[in-house]
Amino acid sequence: MPTKADAAKGIKCEFTRISPTRYAYTITFEQKFLEPLHLQKGSIAGFGLYLHDRMDDGTLGNKGLSLATEPGVPCDAKPQLWPLMILSE
């Protein structure tokens, strides 16, 4: 897992407004951030992502989106809660 500084410098993120109520957040990872995962058919890995959200009043709150396998729990630094992905063709 990259440090916060490495992620800020090395992981490309793009936020796009698709419509007044829809957004797209695209994240591009370099191979070095995915290692030792090999991007080939049959590879299995856990992948956790937590998108922090800012509250409308400008303060940071507990609002966000998590891929954790346990509802309501952020998956930051908790690999036991990361869902598995299996690569296919």
C-alpha cells in the first residue's frame, strides 16, 4: 500500500461532472502500486478503496464510500475487509 505522499504524487485521479447529479472519478494506478499482482487472467487480489467526502458545511465528516465487505466500515488499512477481484479476459 502506498504512503499518502506516494499516492498523492504517483496515482493519477480525475474528477468529472457528467451531469448536474452525476460524477465520474477515474483513478489510474501504475504497475508499481499494484505489485506483486500480475495483470493476467486468473490473478486474484484484494482491492479496497475508500472515497472520503467533504460535508456540505465545509467540515470533514464520516460521509464517504467504501468497498469494504462489512457495511458501514471504512476499508483503509484493513485488508481483511477488501473484496477479492479475479482477473479475466
